[in-house]
Amino acid sequence: MNDPTPSAGRGEPTRDALIRAAIEIFGRDGFDAASTRAISDAADVNQALIGYHFGGKPGLYLAALRFIAASVSARLGPLVDSIEEQIAKDGQARTGKKVAERSLAALQGLLEAFVGMLASDESAAWARLILREQQNPSDGFDVLYEGFMHRILGVASELVARAQNRGASAADCKLTAFTIIGQAVVFRAARACVMREMQWSELGASELADIRAQLRRNIAAIVQAEPSR
Amino acid sequence: MNDPTPSAGRGEPTRDALIRAAIEIFGRDGFDAASTRAISDAADVNQALIGYHFGGKPGLYLAALRFIAASVSARLGPLVDSIEEQIAKDGQARTGKKVAERSLAALQGLLEAFVGMLASDESAAWARLILREQQNPSDGFDVLYEGFMHRILGVASELVARAQNRGASAADCKLTAFTIIGQAVVFRAARACVMREMQWSELGASELADIRAQLRRNIAAIVQAEPSR
DNA sequence: GTCTATAGTCGGATAGAC
DNA sequence: GTCTATCCGACTATAGAC
């Protein structure tokens, strides 16, 4: 009688408010510790409506993850689209100085956008939920992986391959992509440590600019380094 | 009547078992979601003993964090000691090719040890707890920061400064240290994503060797890159 | 120090009026 | 679709016997 997400209708504002509150509370407390009462209070709707609209707490959690995947896609999707176009245009010409230069610039741009997202207050709750899912994957992890992770990692690896301009295996390029992405992720995953050690009181425009400059420099260095060790 | 941690005595095996179980359960479920029953069951002791030995659930949590800090220090402390000795021996001679080479090698060694720790099954539960504390710092975060984070970040930054061999500010070196450490952290923080994307079924010796080689290469590239961009 | 038993609280789910 | 009311299970903490 309570089909999850009965699609648009009069109850849409209610579902929306519940999802937004759920991201906040689930992100802060985790799935088990978050109470449906806290979520419904924050959303200013009746607690019983969670059961009606989402079938229960797990259904609301999945809906929240889908919302996050859609939000990340909305934020990074256009940039990834344009990069994929560029890759398609360059086609199989995976070597050449021009291609390498373009690919490096695209990779730097992608990571600047990525770290910008990780730094934003808006994404703080998402990020907490995503980190939780990574540490303890639930059924919902697929939603995130298929929703945006796989695609972003794909373009990042391909850009590494083209920017490096040497015969690294696909697995090597993926590994390189992860280490590069890790340089951005650390500023969310270890945020408390970063703020304390850097003696920052906030991660604002000025701090973000420093981080981005560091990332640009590191990415160029990694990708242009001689294969020899 | 129940002074927290009444020090050694007949109850020590009980306290030890509780702490070990607490790290596992708190790491898996988080502070709120973890139940004292689950912990006492896993430790195979009576639930009421948590109150007796640690004063309650929060006391047990703090004890677990202290145990983690001690474990990390035991694992990385000796290496950090030797690096600090080397730094002291090189003294204020922060420039020079030999010092730079030694410092780069030390930095690479530190990160290989660090990522080895992050990869180990033993540390899986620690890492989850630490990541939770970073995302949502409690009173216990100090225990971790003062316990080992601050010290490790300190030597890492100093090594960056000496290995780079150019006039980067202390803040820049710290930032560089974070991006380098982030390259290791990502393999714990985004482990689920890494395993899936790399199509790994385990993170064993072979995978760890690939990661270490990648880290060595990246660190050298970052530290030796020209300051220009 | 360790145990049993329980008091007191809070959580998720749902029945049923409107 | 939204609300009130409530059932029932699980939790922390603690009293008190041994």
C-alpha cells in the first residue's frame, strides 16, 4: 500500500524536505544512529510520512544516496561531458605533444572542480555520507559508484594515459588517477587534521586557492616525470 | 566507586578484551550505533563490566582511542625516531644535494610504512574509527591528533622542505605533505571504490607493491619538480 | 571483580481517523 | 496525504547478590 516514491503529486514537497533532511542527519550521525524522528523534525513533517513515502528508514536512505548522485552529476557532469568530447575528438591519437598538453590541462581542471566541490559547505553532508559508504559499503554503494564515481574515474584515468604520453598500462593509469584524486580527497577525509595542522579557522577562497595551486603543480609533476626512477 | 581504569590488577584481561572489541564494534558501527551489548558479547565479558571499568560507554570509547594512538605509535614510532635523528644530524644544513637525497628517501620510506599500515587488516578497524573522528570530531580527536598525527605530519613537512631544496614556506611544505599523505590515505578512505575500479579482490602483497611503487614515483616527481609551473 | 535483573528511555513501524 | 496514538523491541545504566 505504500509503494516507495509514488512519484510526483501533492506529496512532492514532503519527499523533497525529507530527503534533504535525511542527507544532513544521516551524514552527521550515520544510518543507525540517525533517528527517523530527528529527520522528520528537521524536515518539519510528520514522522509517519517516512513510512508512507519511502517504505521505511532504509528506503529513505537509498533515496538520499540517489539524490546525492544526481547532485554530483549536476555539478561535475557538464565538465566531464566536455572532457569526453575532447577525448573523442582527439580520438585514438593518444600521443603527441598537443594532446598531452590538453589532457594535462583537462586533468588539472577536473581536479580543481573536484576539490572545489569537496571544499564547499553544500557538499559537506554528501561527503560524510559517501565516506561512510566507502568504509562500510551497504546496498546503496552501487548507487554512488554507478552514479558518478565510475565515470569520473574513467575520464581521469584516460587523461592520465594521454597526458603521460608513455606506454603505461591501463591499471597503472588508474592507480595514478587514484593517487591524484587522493590529493583532493584528503582535504575532506582528513579535514579536522588539516584545519588543525594548517592552523586554518575556515577553508575559504584563499585556502582553496592554495590547495588548487598545489594540486596543479603536483599533477603536472607526476604526469611529466620521467618513467625512470 | 568506579574510577575509570583502576589500573592493573585482576581485571586487566577484561579491560583489554573490552578495548579490543570496542575498536572493532565502534569502528564498524560508529559511537551511537554501537551497543555496549554487542561490545561485551564480542569481548565475551559481562555487559555491566563496561560501567565498572570505564564508567560507561564514552569512557570505553576514549580508552579505545588511546589504545589506537599507542598502537600507531608502536608501529611507526621507531621509524619516525630514526628520521628525527637524521634530521637532527643534518641540523640546519637544510640545503645540499646529499641532504635532499636522504630526505627524499626518508619521505618515501615513511609513506611506504604508512600505506602498509593503512593496507593491513589489523589497522582496518583503527582506520575506520579515525576517519569517523575526522568527519565528526569528538572530545577524543585530541587523543589522536596529539597522540601521533601531529608528530608524523611534522616530520613529513620537514622532509618535504629538505627534499625540495628550495625556499618554500613552512605552510607550503605542510600542504605538500598533506597531498602526499593523501595519496596513501585514499587507499583506505576510498577503499571500496579502489577495489571495484581496479577489479581487485583483495589488497594483498602484490597490490601493495604496486601502490608503493606508484607512491615512490609520485613523491620523487613532486619534490623534484621545478618551482615554475 | 563479576554476575543477574531491571528500571527508564527511545527507536522504528503501523493502525486507523480525517 | 497527513495526522495521532501506540506497540514492541533494544538500548544504557545501575542496584544488589555473590
